[in-house]
Amino acid sequence: MLQGVEDVNHASARNVIERCFGVLKMRFEILRTCFYYPMRTQCRIVTACCLIYNLIKREMVMNPVELEYTAWEQATVYVVPPDDYIDTIEPTTQWIKMRDNLATTMYNHWLPHGLAAE
């Protein structure tokens, strides 16, 4: 079980990821509903939305969807007191080992199946 700093680091990273998906879902309606497409198509839809969003972000000086999401987020999310802000995230040996083991396991599983599936 996670404890202390690791728990806070994990929660902070999760909040950033959830915010990114929230902004994407506000911009692209297809991401707000259940997918009834094959898994490969679903992955491509999410990737395409991310690419389009990055293009929009690069070309637009001010992104109204992001401003709208920020306003919604500030109105609905608990505000963390300034003393509880996280300034840095330090990697830990435990998480590095877990990440590396997961990546190795996924790669070893992909090796015999990967090229045939693509």
C-alpha cells in the first residue's frame, strides 16, 4: 500500500491526468459517450483527438474550452491550501522497479503476439 509522499505523488499525477482527459472530453463529444468500436479503433479515436487538440492548442492563442474547464473546475473542485501544494515529485526506487517490471512483462507478452496483431 502507498504511504506518505508516494501517496501524495500518485494523487498529484492522477489529478493532472484527470484534468487532461476532462479538457479533452469537453472539446470532443465522442469521448463523452461509451464506445462501441473495436479496441484498436477506440485507441485511434483517443489518439486522433489528442493530436487535433495539440494542433488547436498550437494555433490558438487562447483556448476557450480550457478556460471553460478551468472555470468549471474551480467552481466544483476542493481547493487545496497553499501549504499542501506539491512543488516537486521525486522518483522512488520502489516505483521505478514496479514500472520497469510492468514494462518488461508487457513487452515480453507483446513479443510473440505483437507483430501478428498489427
